[in-house]
Amino acid sequence: MKRVSSCFHTVFLFLLVLLLTFCFSIKMMLLTRWKKNMIIMKIIKNRRRIYAEKIY
């Protein structure tokens, strides 16, 4: 009985680690995508500002 519980415990820990790594990778992906979008938005804003300055 004790052996079975320990085996279950190891499996549970393994699954937990997998879940954590999975969540972390998704979070990192979303963060990098968001940062890229922020950079792109900044570039677009700067370009618009430059065009506006050229016009005036």
C-alpha cells in the first residue's frame, strides 16, 4: 500500500512539474509577443511623428 502511494506521489509531482513548465512557456511566449507588439507600436508612433513634423 505504501509503495503504491509513493509511486502515485512521484507521478503527481512529475505532472505538476510538466504543468508548471507548460504554463511558464506559454507565459513567456505571450510576454515576448506583447513586447514585440509594443516595439512595433512605438516604431509606428515615431514614424507618424516624423511624418507629422515633415508636413508642418
